[in-house]
Amino acid sequence: MKKTVVIGASDNPARYSYRAVNMLKNYGHEVVPVGIRKGQVAGLDIHTDRPTEESVDTVTLYVGPQNQPAWYDYILDLKPKRIIFNPGTENEELEKMAQEKGIRTEEACTLVMLSIGNY
């Protein structure tokens, strides 16, 4: 299973990041929810301290491009194998930075990827 850091995690059931954390966990992936507000989702604490993680397969983004620069160093320092830019999070600058470090990028929807079996 793929260790996934969800950036922009929320305890609000109306948010796609909430659904993604639940779905990832239900599919058996190790999930690290990271956000700006404390809370819980899928029984997991939302980290607000940007925890250091090892062996990250995927970072999936739920933060708009205007708010992403504050996350660049954290995301790249995780050294994920890939970054998923969910709808509304597309960011050419971060994609280029990631690709220069050998990180694969995808403009896709984590929820759809999971549901059709190509996560």
C-alpha cells in the first residue's frame, strides 16, 4: 500500500480532502493528514506541525495554488515518488520544481483514481 500525505486535510465532511483521507484509509493505504487546523478525520489526528515522514509514496494536494508556496519546501523535503494535483490545485511552478527533483506529478483526482483502481 502507498503511504500518502494529504496536504490540506480537513475534518469538514463537505471537503474533498476529508473524503480522500477516508477513502485512502478504507483502501488500506497509510494516510498522514496534514492541515492548518487541528481536528480528526477517519480516526486520525490532522497534523498542523508538518511532520517529518519517511518512505512517502504520494503527496495529494487539496491546497489552492495561491497558498502552495508556503508548502513547497515541506512537500519537496518529503521526497515523495509522486504528487497528485487534484482539481483546482494545478500549479506549473511546483510541478516543474518537483519534476526537477525526479518526482512524478499528476493532474488527477485522488477519489476517481481510487474508485477506478489506478491509484
